[in-house]
Amino acid sequence: MTEKKQIRAIKGTRDILPPDSALWNWFERSAREVFETYGFRDIRLPIFEQTDLFARSIGADTDVVGKEMYTFEDRDDSSISLRPEATASVARAYIEHGMHTLPGNVKLYYMGPMFRRERPQKGRYRQFYQVGAEILGQSDAPAIDAEALEMLMVLFERVGLAQTKLYVNSIGCKDCRPKYVELLREELRNVKDKLGADSQRRIETNPLRVLDSKLPEEQSIIEELPRISDHLCEACRQHFATLQQELSLRGIAYEQNWRLVRGLDYYTRTTFEVTAAGLGSQNAVCGGGRYDGLVELLGGHPTKGIGFAIGTDRVILSLQEGEKRLSMPGLAVFVAWMNSATYPTAVKIARTLRDAGFSVELLPEEMKFKKSLGLADRLGARYVLIIGEDEVASGNFTLKRLSDREQKKFSDSALIEYLQLEGRGSGA
Ligand code: HAM
């Protein structure tokens, strides 16, 4: 006999199994509920797009586009990529559907898988999941940034994420940033010999990314570099100051972090990240910022934009480290029938109970009563409904409560009433 090679999930991808999936669903449901109270609505986007959309939005020289995208040729030779993030797709959809004509700000949220070919480790996957929100429109008022951050922190608080820390920064605009980048480049050239290979390369390609470096030997050098906060133009400085007032007004705790530059090219002005407990080195549970030029860059009308994306995998990990478990209602009734004569009644009553909202297990084939009781126990059922020939003849069913083995007889309508009353006490 030839041995069959077992097929496993691809490196960096994973299955999310019950009971964990319940925690995922609950978190995503909480996000929908919170976002909808802030006037956001769901947008469902394609999982793959033209490669050019990401190259133009995120930047061809970024790690995400340069090294991490899953890109392939379609059968018509066009280049398509699995989405590494969804802000670019939201901006494309905004233009494609003429959403600039909609009244007020357009507030959208999305959730789903993203794909980046990174080195897998705890909290870092090649298929990971984001819950994101974007606001597009004509205004760049700092109150919009602050409200987005308020909504984010309200969600994190509501789900009980521990030790969250919000870091904010402003990276300036197309007027002031290039001057700062040039100044930074000159300073970095002076200390080039003391930097690692990656940072040396970034002096020419993208000096801002040097500020992101985690290399211990570079930290004291970076601390001495000029800070963008001292080089913002008047409008950006004012925008950032007002944002901070707005955050205080809303009682949102934050820390300023001048080194927070983010790895995607579309950002202007406000950038932010949130970290949480229990995650080790991959502790950013959310990243985001303002991207005022993006829609125009993609061929749309001049439009302001800001948003964020939460890494759902990391939020769930952090919640689980904090021992977050959901008490699931579980299986309510196990229907045990005796032989082919009682089976049609069992099918009917299982449907009636399910219609009333109970979780029901109905045996698909005949089983000895004792064995089926054992199975009901192992499945964690709260009740076994016994359907024997006497029950079918009398129309009264025997319900056995597994916790104390107490048995009672009911007609089917009385049975539902009883279960509903009992359920109220036990969370069914
Ligand atoms: P990002 O910082 O690249 O931003 O990703 C946001 C979050 O997604 C991260 O903070 C992290 O929690 C999660 N994440 C990223 N890569 C991985 C990975 N390989 N495995 C697990 N989780 C990951 C964006 O994607 C922007 N589109 C956010 C945004 C929206 N900016 C404006 N609007």
C-alpha cells in the first residue's frame, strides 16, 4: 500500500476552530455594533485587485509591496495581487462608485483576510485578519481623527483588551515632510558607519523608516536625530495641536511618539498605533492614520481620508492571554429515539425545538439507548428527550435533565414552554 502524504495548511495560514471561532465572531460583532453607533456602514471588497492599485497606493519601495505581496499573472497575463491591506481598495471603490457625491463624510468599515508573505511568528501570519474603518470626504478637521480614535478605544475597552496604549504622531504634509526627510538624510549620512545594513540602505531609499528600527545599537543614535515635531509647517503643527486637545476633550489617554512613521507611503499628518498586553514583539493591535492625497493619487477628486485597521489575530491572542473565554450556550437537547417506528416523531420534534431557537442534536441512525445517553453526556447536552413507542402513542415525551438525572413528562407545547423557562435561568 502506498503511503499517502498528509496535506497540511500552508505555512503562515491556520484554521480557526471552535471554541476559538466563537471569540472571533463575538469580537467582530462587537466591532460592528460599536462602529454602527458612530454612523459607519459595512463595505465588502474583493480579496484580489490589480497589482498596480497596491503599488501606487502603498508605494512600490515599501516592504509590503516590494517583498510581501502574493502576486501572480492571471490567465490574460494581467498582474493581480492578494490584498495586503484594504485602504487602497476602499479608495478605489470610493472613486469607482462616485461616492464623493454622497452627503457628509463617507464612513465605511470592513473585515476580512489580508495576505503578506512575512516570516511567521507569534502574532504574525501570512493570512491574517483585519477589522478596519475609513472616513473619506472634504474635511480634514482634527475632530474626525479624534472621533476615529475614540471609536477605536471604545471598542477595545468594550471587549476588555488589557493594557492598551495609544501612540500618536504627525508626520507632516507634502509641504513640510520633504524638507524634514532631507534634513534627516543629511544627519543620517553623518552617522552612517554606526548604523546596521538595513538602516544604511534606508538613508537613501526611505530615511523615515530608520526611525522604526528596533536594533539596540541604533537606539541612542536615533534619539539624537532631528524630530519631525520641530519641523512641521504651521498648518500641520496646528492640526496636531488641535488633535491633542480633541483627544483630551474626549478623555482619551495617549502618548506622543515622534518615531511612529508607519510602513505605508500614503500617510500624511496624523499617524497612530495601539499596543496591547501579552503579545511579545508583535504587539501592535492596530495601526492607522490620515491619507489626504490617496484618492487623488488614484485618479479621483481631491479628498481627505483617515482610518485604521485592527489586527484581529492579535486582539484574540491578547484576550486569550488574559484568559478571556466566552460561556457558550452549547447543546440544549439531545433527541434519543428508539427504533424506526419512533424516528418520524423524533424528526418532527427536533424541527419544532430548533424553530423555537434551541440547539438540538438528532441521531442520524439507530443507537442503543444507554450508548446514546453516554454520547449526550460527552456532547455536553443539558437534556435528553426520550422518544420511545409509549411516548409516540401518548404524545407525551420524557425529558431527562442530565445534571441531576431528573425526568419529567410533557406534551410538545408544554415541553417548549418548560425549556424556555429553564433556559432563562441558565443562559440557553
Ligand atoms: P498596518 O499597520 O500595516 O496598517 O496593519 C494594521 C494592523 O494589522 C497591524 O497593527 C497588525 O495588528 C495587523 N497586521 C499587519 N500585518 C500582520 C501580520 N502579518 N499578521 C498578523 N497581523 C498583522 C494597515 O494595514 C493600514 N491599511 C491601516 C489603515 C487604515 N490606515 C489607514 N486606514
